[in-house]
Amino acid sequence: MKKKIGILLALLPFSCQSKEKEVILPQIKQPIKMEMQEKMEVATFAGGCFWCTEAVFLEINGVKSVKSGYIGGKTINPTYKDVCNGDTGHAEAIQIEFDSSKISFGELLEVFFATHDPTTLNRQGNDSGTQYRSEIFYHNELQKNTAEAYIALLTKENTFGKPIVTVISAATKFYDAEDYHQNYYNQNQSQGYCSYVITPKVEKVRKIFKDKLKK
């Protein structure tokens, strides 16, 4: 059974505009058994604007930190302007440090796939370009195998009704975004963009994933 939920996709400033879009929360009939390990790990996801994805994952229990940045391109030390031009090959992404004894990589994937559209190639809403692609950057074979199995299961169950275009790649060097991008939502909640776009998104995530939230 598939439960549809409306989630506001991320907006970026200037010409980067997204509209509210209905996405699907996967409900797996045969959940993949996740290996729990008592140690800190790193997960790296690209799924549109990093302001919203950062805000979402900071809510999740077991997540120690989230950094916004750039990964997957050829330019050394890229800037936000460079990446927005679409010439660097980098994706806007977040790098998560998490305690795998409290939350598994597979559970992070559940949040990832429920909070962006993995069926649109190089696009999230009206944000278009390779910097907005859907991509999982794995840091070990377990993460790679889990991501492959998860996508295969979502595909088999036709969860989204369209092919998933999310790419699975080995993690390369992650470049931290400029300081003003870090923890953007929590420092700018009164700003129009944050209150109009990010706050409703975070509130919906709190409702959907209440069993995974920080207390």
C-alpha cells in the first residue's frame, strides 16, 4: 500500500523556484534488515536545495551533525556561484554524521526518498540543472548494497509510479558550503523563505517521522 503525502520541495533564491509537489512515502512490505553498528558513520545525499534537506535531517534522532556542501564534480574548492552556474559537475548535498546504533543507514534512506522527488532527472520542482540531481554517495560497501537493495525494492513495488533516477556513486571529496549556508533554517526562521517553505516541510517531517525524531 502506498501512502501519498504532500511535501513542499526545496526552493533556492533568485531564479530557483519550486512548487508544492506530492510525493510518496514508501511503505515496504518486506523491510530490508539493517545492520546496526555501535559507531559514528557518515552518509552523503544530494536531493535538491541543501537548506531544506539539512533542516530535515537535523530533526532525526541519532544524527549528530549535518553539513551543507558540494560533491561529485571536477572543480576544486567550488563556490556557491560556481555550482549554481552548473559548470562544476558538483551537486548540492548534505553530509550527515550519525550514530548507527540509534538509526540505520536504511532509515536515513527512508527519510531521503520521502522528502524529495527521485524520479525527475536533474530537477527538483522548477530547480533545474545537474546540481539538483538525486544521488547517494556511499562511504562503504554496506551503504552501497543497502542503497541498491532499497531502490530495487521501491522499483519492484512501483512506489513512485515512475522510474527512480537516483544515482548511487562512491563518495568523493566533499566541500563545505559557505558559512552562511550552514544551519541556515535554524538561524533564519523569521526570514520569508524559511517561514513559507522550510517550516511547513519540517512540520510535515515531524508528523510523518515522529518515531525517529530527537526528543
